[in-house]
Amino acid sequence: MDAEALSKIIKTRRSIRSFTPDDISDEVLGRLLNDATWAPSGKNYQNWKFFVVRKEKIKDFLQVFQAAWTFVKPTLEQKLKPKALSATEKFFLTLGNAPVVILAFSEIYPTEDSLVTYGSVFMAVQNLLLLAHAEGLGTCVLGRVKEVNHQIMKLTGVTNMEFICGVALGHPDTQAFTPVPARKEGKITFI
């Protein structure tokens, strides 16, 4: 792949909030996640850990995600226009029918700055987003809602790691596409 093709993948990736019911094979999921772990990581800790939630467990995760809406709704009511708020609520209540959710965790290093370890996980997540888009799949990052973190930990059985974020993954419902938003100006300064 040349730089122009990679640039196109980066510029056309968007958050997808509506998915078809088609599942994703274990082979594709394995390839995406294995390739995602080729991200750089602070001190080469490679501290990411991914949990794949699908089939019957999606229903359990959806209950947790729905509970998170209670905590984020008051903030979003202040920031979003009614149409965007309604669309966001619909996504929280349905996950856009995503057949897969990837939960990203970080191993904990008590002597390490958490920004280093979290940043490493987010680099692997970005790889996952771009790889999925190149594969024709859609993704949406699910932010961490601290009030339901304990439920995420219970769902996965994790006790010794930090939950970073989730990623809804599936085949995009092309009827629900929205244009990629323009990039804001003034974000780059040469010194």
C-alpha cells in the first residue's frame, strides 16, 4: 500500500453507529486484533489486552452500555442539539445493532505514568479502527464511563487491569452513513 492509499483510509474512516446483522468471522477478528497489536507502546510494554464480546454476551454488554446512558445524558443534554442527542441516545440503547464489541484494557504498572500506558492502548485501538475500515467494516469508539466500569470488569472477569474503551464493530449499514466532518483549521503550528 502506498502513502496515498493509506491517507485515503485515514481520511474516509468515520464513526459508524448503525450496523447490519451480519456477523464477523473469527478469522477476520483474529487478523484485525493481531495486526492492531503492532502499535508502538511506551517502553515496549505492549500493555493492551482485548476482549471480544459477541453473540449472547452482547446482550449483557448492551445492558451495561444502556446503564451508562443515565450518567452521560445530563452532560450531553447541555452540549448536543436535540437531533444529535436523540441519535446518541438511540445508539446507547441499541449499540446500532453491532454484532461485536471489542473491550480494550491496559495492564497496570504502579510505577508508570498512566498516560503512557493508556496512550499505548489507544494507539493499538487506532490501528484497529483503520484496519477495520480497510476491511470494509465500521467502528465506533465507546468512551469509558467510570460509573459503570465495575460492571465491565464483572462482565469480563478482569480484576487486575484498567478498562480504557470499547469499540463497536460490524458491517456498516450504508443507509445510515453521514459525511465525514471537515477538519478544524489552526490545529498545526510549525515552530
